[in-house]
Amino acid sequence: MKRNCLALAVGVALTVSTPLVMAQTASTTVSGAQQTSSVSSTSNSTRAHETKRAAAQLQAVQVQAQTSSLSIGAGLMEVQTAPKAVSTISREAIEQAAPGATFVQMLSTIPGVNASTDDNTGLHDGNLTVRGYTMDEVGVTVNGAPINDSGNYKIYATEYGDTENMGDITVQQGYPDQDSPVPGAAGGSIAWVTIDPSHKAGVDISQSIGSYGYDRTFVRLNTGDTGPFRSWISYSNNEVNNWRGPGGSKVAKVDAKTIFTINDQNTISASLQYNREAITEYDDLTKAQAAANYHSSYSPVYNVGSTSNSNFYAYHYNPFKSLLISLDGEFTLSDNLHLSVVPYFQEGVGGVTSSTSFYESATPSDTFKYVNQDLNGDGVITDGQKALVSAFSYSNTYRPGVVVKFNQNLSENNNLEYGFWFDAPRQQQGYDYMPVDPESGVPANMWGTSDLLRYSNGRTMQLYDEYTATTTRKGFVTDTWTPTDQLTFNLGMSYLWVERTGFDYEYPGSNAQYGANEKESWHKATPSGGVKFQLDDRNQFYLGVGKTFRAPINGTLNNELFTSQSPTDGNASLNSKPESAWTYDLGWRFYGSRVSAVVDAYASDFTNKQVSGYDETTGETIYLSLGAVHMRGFNGEVNVKLSDDWSLYSSYAYTQAIMQDNLNSGSDGIYYTKGKTLINTPRNLLNVGVSFHHGPAWATLSTRTSSAIWGDWSNTQKAGGYTTLNLNAGWNFHDWGFMHKPYIKINGFNLLNRRAFTFAGNTSAFLASNPNSIKDINGTTLYASEPYYSLLEGRSGMITIGASFF
């Protein structure tokens, strides 16, 4: 990490956290049973809708759970009361996971979630689908602030948080709460929070080492109570070599949190997440490439003098810095009225390197790709001399916003929540170029901040220059009514209005420049409702329904090739309709002394799914509308308390995600996708884990089984299913002097060393192969594109030792 960047992050954190002394003895999180719980203290926002009557019932159940009279398995389940599908992973399970794991990795046991990662260290973002919805169709918040990319809605999980600081994580598989600040949630939502500071001062230190040179150091300081304030700040440094191919990852994180207790009814908390990463990407492989060499990736060799060396690993480097600061004010205005205010600011700066070839120009030029500069390092500027250069695709985001919620108890049996959300991100994106060292091939500046190639007038030479201002406004209201101890009714509505403005100029500054300013807006009302029947203390049944909405990504704003064609003709028309879905949940929950179980059946009708493609005729990226997709399935989880020391947890998901229309790609033809399954959607997912905890020893042995996935939209290439066996185990030692709670932890992954394809990355692979020259209904020969995949890392592991001091 650059010193000035680290100093800035620490400085901000210290300002937020008040002067720090020594920190933390034990991880602490606050129960979400209270209606007035801080947004940054519990991820389960469904609890905020409980009436006083229902909250009292829930608190009684939670007290039973805490005294071990209920079977709630090792932190992988929590008591839920919302009339829809909701799952929460608590601090207990997070503590057993790999220390550098991302929140995506933590969700692998949640019913309906298909999570994978390029490596097990948590230093690559990973992939995720929920009931067939992709990661960019699922809304995500941290401490109540949204973290989906404001332009394309993608999630970059590595940027946010260390597991030591994660409190709990909640997934709403079908549709988010009305008050969720998530503009890109066509499917469900994910929320997680950081732990609250402890009341006792101290310091936590841990050190991890593992496979492929994995090295991680974590330090957290906690002030304890200092008047009305208590705070913590942490720093972690994470490094690992890629398990296949050259290069590796270096990630440094600074997290902080402080709580200002005004009185027992009013608090303000502040949180910070800062991340600086430099990652060498993995090369996704086709099935043939993986069969030839499963451990291959980008090349470690630079071909000196080459004008085309795109496979060199230095041209697949991803440097990025991100900062998220959020506040959470929780104020009791009267006995029955509570106010929550969550302002936030997010900043992200970085990009991805690649390569191309330019030409030397003996005279100054304003022609794109012609530079009055010695590019090949031979000491002479030769007119027309072709040379290799590095390209840097950058994205800079500045994002302020605020969520304001009022929670009002109209009576003991009626709760009303209402408020608004305002979000105003600004995103600058472009494509710059710089020379490379002629001997090593390394770009002149790996962060793309200097040594840029320019025109004769001094302007930076760019492929494109794009700016997007997105303004999101949302108003919401939810009413919850419990007329009896058995019945709960929930009815909500939100109105979301998304407006994008900006410009996109291709070859800006050159004699071939073109582009324009654009403006577009989308708005939609999204109702939801549900009913829950509490049969007795152990059994509850629920039915829920909700509508979701996702505006098109910012890339469609200035791209005239964003098309939606009829499956029966080839006529293209501009289509900027948002994605939308209706989802229905029907479920049963049982919480018993030895067995707890949840069963959920669902149906989701998804319309106007957006797909990114590539037009072979024009060479342009295009955005297509898939039409309708029907998701149908079954989710279930069960925990069995076998004895005081042993427990069994299992979750299962059956998913059908069937396309209802053919996919019209424009000039490449109409693909026969009707009746086919979405890519990256396994029909069956099964998790089984056995946990042991006795005295200082604990261990969990778990398996995860995924059925096959399709790699192309036409379902002509299948990637087989796989099963992994994983182990988490540890020993908690007795205190020794000023060292408290020392421990050792082992995390082992894929112990049977299986090989598998985990995720299809080529979303424009509409047809895997076409040896018989199949034509569409209009006689166009369908273009084939080979799918490529992320790979399952082989057997690996890590060991961690840690303790709290003072």
C-alpha cells in the first residue's frame, strides 16, 4: 500500500473512531430482536417491521435458543419471522471460516445460493447466483449502505471487510424489503454488518499461512468504553501466489467502527471500509484447454519485440482502491416513533490492464493509434513502425447517498415504516494507453496514472471517454399488522425512479471522434405483501409475494446497439425497459428442541433479462433482452442436534430457470433458447455438515455437491457436477497472563482434490459449437462461441494462530 493512501485511510478511521487505545478481547454482535436495533448492528432488516406483540414473541424464542433449548445449527440458521424466504448466518459460523474469506464465500450453505470463487483465500471476488439470478441482479448492502456498482450493478466482494469484523449476513432469496437501498435487485438481496465495538479495551492479533505462499496478518485495536464512545480499528495485509499460472494478489484493508451512545434510546455509529488491492487475474479456460493443462493460465513469458502479446500475465492485472464511509443514527422521537438516518459515501478508483498495438509517427498526429514517440525502444521514431503498448480500462466512482426511515408503532399490533432513499453516484470510465518496457513488457505505470500516450495537442489518447451521473430516488412504506398471536399481515409499496445522464465519446480528441450526450430515466412501483400463521411456539407458515425492478446498466445509455428483437423476426428496436420480476414464496418453519427445519417453495416470473453479447459483424458490445424466464424451485434447510457435542446441518436447493423466448442477437441470428435453462444454474445443490464442539476443541466436516451447469444459452455444452469435502477445525486455549483466548484454527478445502468447472464466464456464448451450420428461422447461420469457465482450486489449506491481549 502506498504510504499516503494508508495514512489517509488511517486518519479518517481515527477521526471516525476517536483516539484509540488497546482493543478487543472477544467478538461482539448485537441481537436484532429489538425494533430499534441499529442498522449497522444487525443485517436482518425484516425484524424492523415487527409489531410490539410480535417482537415480544420473537425475543422469547431467542432466549430459548440462547439457552440451547432450540436446535439452531452452529450459526448457519437463525430464527426468522418474516412472511417470505429469509436466511441469516451468524457470527458463530463466520468465526470458523477462513480468515480472509469474502461474504460471497460465507453464503455457500444458504439455500438457493450458488457461490464459487477462483481461489479459497478470498482475494478474488468470486461468483454467485441466487435462485438463478446473477450477482448483478442481487442487491447488496454493508452496514445499510449499497455496494453494487452504480453502473453495471456488479459486486466486487474482495473490496469489503475481513471475517474477523463481520457480524452477521442475511439473504432474502426472493425479493428485498421495501426499504432496502438496492437499485439493481431484480432478484433478492444480501446484507451484512460489521461487529459492534466491545466495552473492554485490548488488541487482537492473528497470523495465517497456507498453500501457494498465503500470508495474512490481522491486527485490531479497540478502545473499550471511553465516555460515551467505544471504537475499533483494524488492519490486514493479505498476499498469495496464484494457484495456477504466474502472478498473485496483494490486498490491504483498513476497517473501523465507532458507536456514540447519546443515551439508552439514541445512538450514532460510524463505519469505514478501505481496501487497496493489486490482483493478477486467472484466465478462464475452455473445456479443451483445461483437459490439456488444468493448471494453465496466462503466460509468464514476454516475447521481446512482439506486437501481439495479449496472453502475457502483466496485461491481466487489476489494481483498485475503494473507500466506504457510512453513519447510522438511531433516534427515539417518542415512545412509538423511531428515526433511522444512514448517510454514506463511496469512492472507487482503479481498472484492468490489457494490451494492443500502436504505430510510431515521425510527425505529430491526431490520428488514433499513431504516436509521435519511440514505442519499441530502439531510439528512433520510425514512421509506421508497429509496437506493443499497454491499455488500461479505468473506472472512477464517487457516490454519496442517504437512507431515512421512520418506524412508528400505531398500536401494540400495528407497525408502520416509511421513508426515502436518495443516491447520486458519478462514474467516469475510459480506456487509456501507455508504453511498455521493451525488454520486460511491463507497462510504464501499472495503475494507469502517468506516462500516458497523447496526441500532439497534449490530450490523452483514449479508445473512449464515458461519464455517467445516476440519480436514484425511492420512497417506501410497509405496514405490519398482528391482529392475533397467530396471524401477521404485511403490506408494502415502494416507488423507484432512476435517471441516468452523461456522455460517451469514442476516440475523443482524434480526427475520428464521435459521440453524444444522452439522458434516460426509468420508474416503477413495486408492491409486496405477505401473511404468516404462527400455529404454535414451534410451527409457522407463510405466504409472500413481491415485485422487483432493475434499471438498465449505464453501458446501455450511450449504446445504440442495445436491442430487443422479437423471437419471430429480425427487426431491432431500441429497448431500455428495466428488468422486473414477480416472486412468490410459500413456506413452513419449525423450531424444536432437537430439530429445526425450514422448507420454502417459490415461483419467480422474470421479464426483460438483460444479456451482454458481442456482434461479430460490427465488432461492438451489444445488450440484448432475453424476454421471459420462469424460475421455479424448492429450498430447504435442517439442523439436528444429535447430542450436546454433535450437530448435523444440511441445506438443499432445487432450481428450474427456464427461458420462455428465443434470443435474438441481431446480425448473428436468432438462437433457439426457448425451453432451455439459464447458464450457471445447477438443478440441484446440497450441503451437508457435521459439527463437533467439546471443551476447547471444535471441528466441522462438510460436503458441497453441485449438479451440472450449462455453459451456453442454447444448452449444447454442459459442465459436469462436482462434490467438495472441506474441514474447519480449531482449539481454544486457556488464558495465559496478558494473552487472552489464544487459539489455533485450520481450514482445509477440496480435501479430495477434485477438478471441476464452477462458473461459465463467457456470457456471449449463445451457442457452444455449430459443426452442422445450423440456421435460425430467417436462414442466418448461427455464430458459435466456445464457453470458458472458472476452475475449482485443488486441495489447499491454511493455519491461523491468534489471541487477544491486555
